[in-house]
Amino acid sequence: MEKNTAEAILAATSELLVLIVEANDLKVEDVASAIFTTTSDLTAAFPAKAAREMGWRDVALLDAQEIPVPGSLERCIRVLIHWNTEESAAEIKHVYLKGAQALRPDRTREGASGSTSKQEEADYGDR
């Protein structure tokens, strides 16, 4: 994401959520909660707003800020989704977009699989 604007943050978050839903055949009614984090350079909007705009009305949502570690990925949005699923941890697909693919090259969108405790972790970030 090039800019710290509400439009850019909401668009990136929406893109990320759509891809997570599609990759995992996730049903919103099975989602218990989602935690969104942003790096300290993204302050123009709450990423959870994008989920609400997508119809995630009954899902508990939380926004937080990442620890500002020197040299870490910039302009990054992450989401950790807790949902009820029969899928095994190995069957859950993670989604990493743009610069965030460098965080977990073993779990890029094309070859993504694996997770822990029915959680979906995903990142949208730029260097």
C-alpha cells in the first residue's frame, strides 16, 4: 500500500479478507472473532471497518497496532481470524500479499497451507 489513507487501508483489508474467504471456503457465520493489526505508519482508518462493510456484523472485531520493530515490514495490515471449522491445521490456507510474502515465503498465496488452532493469519504489507 503506497498511502496512509482510509481508502487505501480499507481497500487492502477488503482484498485480503476476500482472498482468505475464497481460499478457505470460509463462511462468515462461522467466524467468532478477528484481530486486525497495522504497522505504526497506518493510522488513517481501522481495518475492521472493511470487515463490517463486507457484512461481518455479528463477528467480534479488534484493531491494534504492531510493535514498531526497527527494520520490520512497513505499511502492513495483518488479520488473525478465529473460526469454527472441520478443516485440519494443514488444510487451512494462509494469504500473504505483496511485500508480506517475504514474511513467510513457505506460505505464499499460491502454495499456502497450515495454521494453528483453527486460526487464519494473513498479512498485507509493503516494504
